Amino acid sequence: MSTPPPNNHQDNTVNFFRTLSEGKVDIPTATPGCRRLVGVILGLVCGVAYGFVSQGINKLAMPDIPYFQHPFGLAANLAIVISCGLAIGFVCAIPESFSDGASRASLVVVVALTFQWFAVELTSVASLPPIFTIVLGIGFFFMCSLAATMLLRLAIDNQTEALHKPVWAWTRIRVPLFILALVGFAGTFQIYSPPVQAAFTDMHALIQTGLAVADPADLSPALRDKNTALGFLDYATPDYTLEHISSGKLVQDLTLPDESGNIVIMARFQQGGILACAYTFLGVRLRCRSYSDAAAFQ
């Protein structure tokens, strides 16, 4: 009977652990499709976060004010923001290269912001700035958004490189959580300033007071015919929306030469009548005027 070599037991032990380790090294790797799916999910989450904060913050600040949310209203704006988030996340995840993904996603951000800006300007009867200012604004948008899309691509790569770890693992959620906080903070910049909020509140109270009277003689002085708010009781209805307007022509029409740069709030009534009031930077009302339609000051 042969005697086994003295180191046979040691070799068997080493071979056992080698085989065990080789069997455990089965870490899942991310495919391009998986990376794009992660990008879409992160883009969706960011779009939802930014959309609800940016579209809801003024409603929280002024819950009783029937202001119109440019350019298309609350529901449509929210749908567009979420769709843009999906597109940004998908485009960011398409290339293999980190820099390509971030730069292409930044272009999508610029296109989305430019579309929103033009839509707001055109639907709020505001005057478009010079083309040079527009180009500078687009370049500024690209540089600012590039930092954000680099973070997004970092989060996508972070997720796909740690697929073997639980979704709730800190190494997987730390960058997405930071991005969500950043996106939510960015959405808060859509809130109206305190003077504009004061102007909205005053305009709403002025209209409500006017709707409660039946005789033109009982109207507030700001709503009487002699003060250029002609026929308020003829066109005023309980259904109206308020808008913050930046039309230079409207500001000039409502203010005196020494009252430049004032806040203007416009009310659109269901029957087509328009009432606009000018306010100082402190939210103090100056004067109001009625218009037959928005074409009068475009």
C-alpha cells in the first residue's frame, strides 16, 4: 500500500479553495442595453423630481391664486419635463465614452431649455431679446448643464459597475441621491419673488372685490372707467387666470417715465377681456388698464 505524499492534504485544501473562489467570481457585467435602461430610469426620476418641484412650488406658495403656468399649463408642462428627463437619461447612456454621453446629453438639455424659453416668451406676449443675447444664453445653458450631465453619467456608470451589489447599497445610491437633491434645488428657482407674489395676491383680491359689486360706482378706483379700466363689469367673470408679464410695451403703456422696470400682472377672463396692472418692485399697485385682446400690446 502506497503512502501519499506528505503535502497531499495541503494541496487538496488549496485546490478546494481555488475551485470555490473560481465558482464565486461571477460578477454580472453591464451590457449597453442595461446601461441605457439605467439611464432612462435615472432620467425619469430626475424629470419627475424637477417637474413636481418646479411646477408645484408656486402653487404651494400661492394656493388660492389662479395663475397660469407658462407655457402650456401644469399638466402639459409636467409631461414635457418628464419626457425631457427620459430623453436626457437615454442620450447620456448611449455612448460608451463618459465624455460623449455627458456632452450629448448636455445638448439635449440646451434644446429643451431653449424650447421652453421660446415657448414662454411667445405665450406670455413678451418681447424676444436680440439674437446675440440668445446665442450667449444658449452657450451659458450648455456650460451649466454639462456639469449636471457629467454627474448623471457618473451615476449611470456607478450603477452599471455595481450590479452585483443590492440596489440600496450606499455605493449605488449616493450619486443618484446627490443628483436628486441638486435637481430638486434647481426646481426651487422657479418660485416667484416675494414682490411678484404680493402683486399676484393684490390683483386677485382686486378682481374678487370687483366681481362682488353690481354697480360700477361701487368699484374700486383702480377698476373704474375714468382710470382706463373700461367696462370691467361687462367682461369680468369668475373664471380667469393671472400671468406675470414682461412685455416692454405693456410696461410702457401702464407706467410713467419715472416708473421704469415695474412688475405687470395680467388677468385673462373667459369672455376674452384682459385687465393688466402695474406694480412697483415692492409689490405696490400703480395703475390698471383694460384691453380688448393681447394683440394691443404685442
